[in-house]
Amino acid sequence: MPTMLPRFQVTQTDDVRRALEIAQERWPEATRSELVTRLFATGAAAIADETDSQLERRHEAIDFASGLLDVAYERDHLQSLRQDWPE
């Protein structure tokens, strides 16, 4: 079907061939171009989920660590350190 959308070429390397074989097993009814589209969409979703999960873990770590050193340093500790350094 004609389209005005940009197109690009993909060389069928061993990795691409293997990905298409795996996709064909998962979606046997799909055409080759549908397989490529589904691989793109599935890969993007996996990356987005991974990124969201990593960000969530970072926020949890920050929340956990927040305030842990309050007992080790006085409230104006940084200011007192700066007084020792000439400007």
C-alpha cells in the first residue's frame, strides 16, 4: 500500500533473521512487515517498562536514604566548612 511516511531499509543480518524467526513463532499469522512492526512495538514497550522500573527504584532508594545522615552532621555543617575556605 502506498504511503507518504518515511521508510528505511533493514539488512537481514543474523540478529535480524533470528528476531524474525522468534517473532514468526510468536505471531505465525503475521506478514513479514507486520512482524517487523510488532518487534519494534514490543521492543519499545520493553525498554519503556525497564526505564520506568529503574526510575521507580531510584526514587525508592532516594526516599530510603533521605535523612540518614542527619544525626552525623549538624544542621549548619556545610556553612561551617565553607568558613574555613577563602573566597
